Amino acid sequence: MNGVERFRAPPGLAGAVRLVALLTVLVAGAISLAFSPALAQTQAKPATGNPAQAPEAVVRALYQHYLDTKTDSIVAFDYTDPEVAKAYFDPSLIKLIVADAKRDTTRLDFDPFVDAQEFEIRSVSYETKMSSQREAMVTASFDNFDQATVVTYKLGRTSSGWRITDVLWAGGRGTLRKLLSSPTS
């Protein structure tokens, strides 16, 4: 054998040695995939249902998805999923969002929370104005790809806590509720 000896497991152990080698390769592969930054994906944490929370907490939780997403990872956030939407929006806005997502051609063809189709956000500042004990406005200001962006949220206090009732975009371009409830053309 050209001066090279091969290891040969005793007859009863050959299958066990192969099994251990196979399991080692599988576990190493699974670990490398799980910790690969290019494939990293986590689930966004929804807002809590604590009725005592501040209105700003809902908007902060919503933007955490954008802040946690890096160029080499994706933070899953499907606000059209009714279960996810319940943590952020009031029931009537949830119905509009879910109905729009089911359309063949959606009215919402951009991300309403960044007022764009793509995003790269490093920080967000918030300003809260209480209209009453049951209504508030929270303004989120941030740079998206170095473009100054302002999105304002109307929130209402529900039995589940503060929830977003509408989203307003800068420049008087309308609101999420108006866009989703406009008649079909």
C-alpha cells in the first residue's frame, strides 16, 4: 500500500465508527449554518399587550425590526400576519392591512413605516404628544439611506394597550388608513 497503512476498525465497531463520523459532519454543518451571518434570521419581537405601556413603546417596538436588521441578516417582520399585527395595530386597521395583502394588486407597494421600498436605518428618534388620555401622536424621525424621513403615528388606547390607528407620511401625502380604504379603481 505504498507505505501508508489504513486504519481498520474491528469488525463489530466499523458501523459505529461510520455513524459517529456521519453525525459529527451533520452536527458541524448544522452549527455552521445556524451561526452563518449571511443566513442569520431572527423574529421581530412584538409590542407587549400591557395596557399601562406608553404609546411610544409600540412605535419603538415596531422600529426595532429595522434597527436589528443588518446587511448580513434579516429580521422577519410580517405586519400583514394577523397575529403579528395584533401587537401593533387596532382591529380596524388590521382588517384593512390583511385585506390589502390578499389582493392580487396591493395598494400598499412600499413599506409604510419607512415610507420607501428599502431601508437602511441606524437610529430613530421619537416625539410623543398626548391628545387625550386615550389618544396620542408619536413621530418617528430617522435617516433612511441618508434621506431624512418623518413618519407620524396616531395611537389609541385599547383594552390590549396602545395600538396604532393610522400612519401619516410627511408632505401631506395621505395616511395608511386612507390609502387602504380608498375605493378600488
